[in-house]
Amino acid sequence: MTDVRPDATHGQALEAGLLGRVGPEEVLNALSLVKTGRIYDLDSTRWSGMPVAGEHPPFQVMTYRSPRGARNQGDIAWIHQGNDVQAGMISDLVMGTMHSGTHIDALSHITCGDNSHWYGGFEADNALGDFGALHCDAASIPPIVTRGILIDVAGRLGLRALPRGFAISADVLAATLQAQGIEVRRNDAVLVRTGYMAVWPDASATREHENAGLDHSAALYLADRGAVLVGSDTEGTEVDPSGVPGNPVPVHIELLINCGIFIAELVNLEELAPDRVFEFCFVCLPLRVRGATASMVRPIAVS
């Protein structure tokens, strides 16, 4: 990997990855694609005990304060003083990984080599603190408004969802794009549908369709055409097993580390696909959480 360690003049731009290329021209182009004004919600939703990839901690939502508990506890002044209407409150405690549900991987998510480096030449020994990544974290991901495209692989093959371990190659992407009559353009957000969200989160059903995804040739294909974000409707985006000896995650390494292209996972594409909305204005606002290696997001497509 080329050493592109940041200096004071370009560090912030570097940490934005290829999303740093998306400017006013791309935003205006994306907005010009809006013809009907319909909003497609691409979020998968989150709930306590939801399925999360095994390498991540579980997602939990717990009641932290409740009306009865606060009254009994007696430690909130406004509830006990001058409160003739008996107003109460409910607050919550959310615990879990930012890789829960629909999310964008920050560029610090995947490391490589004996120095555990990530995009920009940052290394775990000097760029990982007690409270997360110090560079290329979720707070570095810019707001995203750009042209989005859907590549509906499952739809082209006439399948509800791709079978377990199906490898989406560059040839498969090219054939699907040709069938849809669209192309990948520079600075696009590219969303690839396997159909997995049609059966998610049913555990018995997902077992038949899990681990389908992009192979390394597909990652190179999208990178060569200028994509700034690559997303899919699965937990991992890439096929497992990878098909690359000695490299279990070649797509993540290629896109995140080598190219600075962000990855979105568990994107719900089940409303876009039946309407054959293959081109749209893609809007996604990551949460600026310092140190986090991903951001939960609620992206939308506007047609």
C-alpha cells in the first residue's frame, strides 16, 4: 500500500476518503434525479436482541428511567415539586456496536499487516486509543448526498434471494447493469441487492442465504469506475468464503484500506427493487461519534 500519511494540510480531507470528492456539482446532479418526490427508507430498523454479526457485541435498548421509578426514587426535583399534573419521564440506555443494523463502516474498521494499519497509513500502535480510533473514525465520515444506483443481482436472476455463499463477480455486476440499462459513474453510491433483507431477520431463512456477496473482482470493478460508497443488504457485503487464499476479507481491504471507499451494510433494498428504481438521489447522514469504527445510519433514496 502506498504510504499516504496525512500532514497538517490534507489530513482532514484524507480521512474523508473518496467521499471528499463529492462536492456541490455532485449534490446538484443528485437532486436533479428527483422526479416523483418519493422517499424510499433504506434502514433495516434496530431493536433489543436483534441479529448482529458474531464478532460484535449485542444491541440492547433498556429503560433507564420510568415514571413510577422516578416517583419512587424521589431524586428528580421537577417531578416532586409543583407537579400537579403528575408529569413523568421515560429515558433509555442504548448499548451495543455501531455495526448494528444499517450502518457505514468507517475507514478504521478493518486493519491489515503486522502493524495493523488502515487507510491513510494509520497504525493501531499510534492511532488507536482507549476510546476508539483517533483517525478515520465515524466522525470523519461526511454527510452524503450523491447519485445512487441499485444493482439488483437477485432480481436479474429471478431469485427472491441469492443462495448461500453466492459470489457476485465483476461479470455478474456488468451483466446486471447492462440488463438494467444503467452504468456506474464517478462519485456514485452503489447499492448491490442480494435479496437477503427479504428473509432477514428470520434465523432459519437467513441460513439458506447468508454470506452471498461481492468477490474481489467486483470490488475492483466498482473502484475502477469511481464509486465512493459500496453498499449491500447483507451483514458483510462480501462473499464468504472469499475465494482469495490467505485473505478472508479482500473486498473490505480493497475498498476501505486501499481505496478509501466506504462500505454500507444491511441496507434495506426491498422497496426499491420491485419499483425498479435503479437511479436516485442518495442521502445518508452518518452520526459524528468520535472513535467509532462505524456509524448507524438511516439512508434514503429519493426518486
